[in-house]
Amino acid sequence: MNSRLLFLSFSLAVVPATAVAQEKTDLDARVQQFLDEHRWSWRDANVPTSDGQALYDLIVENGYTKALEIGTSTGHSAIWIAWALSKTGGKLITIEIDEGRYRQAVQHFEEAGLSAYIDARLADAHELVPALPGPFDFVFLDADKNWYTQYFRDVLPKLEVGGCFTAHNVSDRWRGRRGRGMRGSGGFVEELRNTPNLETEFIMTGGGLSVSYKRAP
């Protein structure tokens, strides 16, 4: 190959890579701007920023790509999850039963530039979660607390070994109690503790986050 053809071949290889890098940089700036502008406006049982960052870190550090969220609310946690998935090449399925919150979430996803990484579904998670085929390698649960154990049982067989199941408003400090915001989570914590193929830890910097890794089939 002569030098001119070699130069053209090199140029064609480099330009797309540069364009992709710039696109990712632009997306990062767009998401960060969206989060900064909305930092103090998240209500409707959305997660605090510290928990959103924790979810982001878990996905990026472990390279997860097949994510499920049960309980979208208006989309704060999904934005953090999808932003992380934009780094790993993954996608999120998120489920919300309330139509008003669902529509707000979809609008937020568009504003943040993350719609391509999110499959948002308006549905009853009690019915949809058991029907989803999976597999998943990352799950975030933030829905009706008295159904946590059942969601966990429905999803665990579809969670890949090495995958991570996280749940919000959960702490081992509330075992056997009904703490404010953690109502009904005591039985769920016991379920986590009694599942032999799980390794569970708790992050208490925000609203209380259980993080369970599936270590064996």
C-alpha cells in the first residue's frame, strides 16, 4: 500500500472514533446540565442525588448493560442509570404504573438526551415483571415496599451470575421494625440474608440502598 492510500485508510479509521468521542462528551455535558438544573426539583419519591450517583458507579465499575428498574417515578434514578449505560453500551427497561409520572419521566429522558438508552413502560409491575424474559445484570427496585420480596423472587432467576440487585429505602438497621420511609422492608432484608447465593451490603449515605450481588446460580 502506498503512503497516500495508507494515510486515507488511517484518516477514515480515526474520524469516526473522534466523532463518537465528541458525541459522548456532548451527551455528558447535556446530562450534567439537566441534572444541575433539576437538582432541587425532584419529588414524587425520587431518589436523592447521592443514591443516583451510587447506582451510576455500580453500573460503570462493573460494566453492566442489561438493566431493569421497577418504579420510575418521574425519572431521576433512571437518568443516572441510563447515563451509566451510555458508557457501557447498555439499555434500561423502566416500569411505572402512574400515567402522570410516566409522562413526566419520558419528557425528562428526552430533555436529558437519554431516550435512546431507555425503554420506558407504562404498566403494572406486579404483572409485567414476572412476564419479562430477561436476563438482567442490574436491577433497581423502588416501588411498593410491601411487594419488595415478591419482586425479588420474580427477578432473581433472571439475574445473571455476577449481576447486582439493588433496592431503595432499605437498611439492615430496620430489621424487624417499620421505620419511616422503609415500611415493610424488614421481611425483604431477611429474604436477602437468607438467599445463599447473594452477597449483600448497604449504602446509607442517602435514602438507604441495599446492594446484592448474585454469586452463584
